[in-house]
Amino acid sequence: MVCIFGVGDLPQLAKRPELFANKFYIDYEPLAFDCIEQLHYWRLRDEVHAGSAAEFDTSLYAKQDFVWNHV
């Protein structure tokens, strides 16, 4: 079974700290993909207008089993 993100998943995805989410299908609720793309745009725009990029916490990714090059 493969989970495909749709519009109903957007509130949870917007709260997640990860940078990426896969399993958006353009032919299944394309609005979900458009909305998550817009969210990333707004976050980047807000950082640029604030004059500095937000600090990126790499510890979330460094703790993952699939990461080979831990810092």
C-alpha cells in the first residue's frame, strides 16, 4: 500500500520540521501539491524579508539511521 498525500494531509504536513514530502501525485488532488509549494515559497519569502535565514537544525536528519555522514 502506498500513501499519497492529499488536501486533508496539509495541516499536518505544514507543522512538520522536514524539508521534503514525497508521494504527491499531480493527477490526485493537485491542489495539495500547489498548496505545499506555496507554503515553502512563503517561508522562504518571509526569511528573505526578515533579512536573515532561519537557523536550520540538522540534528533531525543527523539522527536518522539512513544518514551515513554524521557531523
